[in-house]
Amino acid sequence: MAKGDKINFSTPSGFPEFLPSEKRLELYLLDIIRRVFESYGFTPIETPAVERLEVLQAKGNQGDNIIYGIDPILPPNRQAERDKSGETGSEARALKFDQTVPLAAYIARHLNELTFPFARYQMDVVFRGERAKDGRFRQFRQCDIDVVARRELSLLYDAQMPAIITEIFEAINIGDFLIRINNRKVLTGFFKSVGIAEDKIKSCIVIVDNLEKIGENKVKKDLENEGILAEQAQNIIEFIKIDGSVDEILDKLKHLAENLSETEQLSLGVTELETVIAGVRNLGVAENRFCIDLSIARGLDYYTGTVYETTLLGHEALGSICSGGRYEELVGVFLGEKMPGVGISIGLTRLISRLLKAGILSTLAATPAQVMVVNMQDDLMPTYLKVSQHLRQAGINVITNFDKRPLGKQFQLADKQGIQFCVIIGSEEAAAQKSSLKDLKTGEQVEVLLVDLAEEVKRRLG
């Protein structure tokens, strides 16, 4: 770089950077999510940010969105070292684009160290090489849970997922939401029953999954472009539009399974869906929190059974705020045995961005401090430090102002950071073992004995 050239220090496109008030909101939400996850017995793990490219591309995953290189560990001027080490193209590495595929590899690596069913949570950053735009990032935090078993996994784990989603979003208090539930076997079974060829079913699912984005007419057109007959496309549209209460939809599906041909998979999907819904109800999830929506498909190849998407009512344009489903063969890709799993994911960075913009959430104060001990005179600093420690030991977050400046300026500094209370101690107060406690929200100022200060602050904080 030539002398005098300016360094471009702006953030790379698609990589978010948080102000303190935004980061504190994220940590607050992470804490709520973690508490709910752990209340159901999920345990934390961590996987590497970088995986082998062939791992991430297993089971037909999103190669187009992978951020990769031959060897991101070595800079270009040291690639010769990689060549000498004998690494081949199969050693190519990439940044993980989700948590589920790395989980499958993690289980394969630690199979004999884990107990099953293995229930884990992970709240980590993932990376996607997609075009950055409003609400879409190349780096973002996902909060995931998955349960993986060897050979068989109870459908009651599927039923737990809506209960967990409900507890999280009710605790965050973001308003009314709806968990939309479906089963991929219901979709694939219906497609088979109306004569869709086996090799066309996956592409049909991807098209159906785009219904909300592209609309009914475009879905029908895309199905026909895929080689689906117009009559079959119309049957699919009518099927995914089946509505009514949960029980009414289940009855309609049972009726279809009884009257169409080749409905073995459709019947199995309906039975699984019925079992999951019963479990959801037994877990106490309110009826207005969930529904059956036959248009929910989840486009990823590895989903095989129950699928979920969660919509914030009145803000449907935000898209799904939590999604997931069951998979049967993903882990088996690495181990060669059946290891079914089910999980959900909250794209927290995207969610926070959308909810802040919609005015549904607000950032927190820039600092966690609840009290500022102001500096009236430098020779009283030993008193200020002792008072600050006394408050901290009582569980109160405190900033001690080490810099002496006009009292009004110190109040402004506290107020700007969202600190509610200022403790004022001058020579007379120190001699009398008293302080003045000023509430910056109300403007009220009261005299409090130092021995009672912590309890008075806690009382006022509520």
C-alpha cells in the first residue's frame, strides 16, 4: 500500500457487525433460547467453522451457497506448502453453511463417545455465499436443536419441537405466531398416487416449497415445465390448498388415502402426522399455535418426514422464523447405518434484523450497568470503589466513573448509556456514611444510608 492511501475499513458485504445495544439483545435472546433447549435435556456441542468440502456436499446439499477454497488455512503465497504436503482435491475445505450436516459428521466422528438418542443444541455462526441484501447475510448465527437415534426414533421427539418453539417465542413475546406442520411422506405419497414419476418427485417438492414466494399460477407453470401433466399439476395445487381445522384436514387426508391408488406412503405419512399432532396436544401446546399446512415442503433433500415452518401472524412477509424437520439418512451417509433425526433451526441474526426493522423488538440499553457511581472529587475514590463493590456483591451491575467532570455531564453520560440510577457521594455524605440516589428516569433524588443503598436500588429496580 502506497503511503497516504486510505484503508477501506468498512465491513465486508453480508457480514454483520453489532453495536453494544444490538449485541446485548442477541445475548438476551440466546439466553432465553438456551434455557428452553436445556429444559428439554438438550446438551451443547461445538463443531468447526471449516469442514471438508465433500462433507458439506454430502446428500446433495447446497453447493451453490458454499463459501470455499482449496485450502483456506494457507494464504495464496503459501499454497506451495499445501502442494508439498500431498493434499489432493478431496482435501478441499469450506465454511459450514448450516449446523445439520456438520452434526452428522460430528456424530460419525464421535459415535462411540455419545449416548443415543443424542439430543444436542448449537448456537453458532454459519456462512453462505449468497447475494447479501436486506435481512440476508453471508455470516449469521443459527440456534439449532436435533435429536439423533440409532435405527429408530420416536415420533414424540417430532412432537416436542412445536412445544419448544412455542415456549421460546412466547418467552420472547413477539406476538402471535403459527407453527405450520406437514409430513414429506404425505406429499410424496400423494404425488405417487396421482402418477408423478419417482424421478420427478424431488423437483416437485422444491417447486411446491416456493408457493408463498412465487404464487399458485407460477407453481403450476413450473410443474408443467418439469414435465408434469396439466391435470396432475392441478391436482397438486388442489391438494396443497386443503384447509380446515387440524382434525378436518386429517380426516380429508384419510379419505384420500382410502380412495386413491398406490397410497401406502400417503397412509404412512398421515399416520405419522396424526401421531405428532396428538403428541403436540399432550404437551399442552395451544390449538391456536399450530396447524397442518400441506404446502410446507422444506426444499432440502434430506428431509423425509415431519417438517415445520413458523410464521409471525400479521408479519407473514418476514418468512419462516423457525423451521426444520425429520431426516432418516443424513447421518447414514457417513456411517452406512440408519440413524434417524429430527431438528429445528432459528436463524437468529436474520430474525433479529427483521424484528427490529418491523418494530416488534427493540434493542437493549448500550450497557448492562444499572448504576453509575459518579465522581464528585478524586480524593473520595476509595469510597467510590468500596461502594461500587458493595453494590456488585449484592447483584447490581455498576459503572464507577473514574474521571472527574461536571455532575451534569456525568448524568448525561449515564443517561446516554441507559443507566437508570446515579449514586452521588460528596464530602458531607461520605462523612455521614450516606449517599444521594438519583433516578434519571423520574428525576427523583433521595438520601440513602450507604448500608441500605443496595436494598434501595434493588427495590427501585423492581
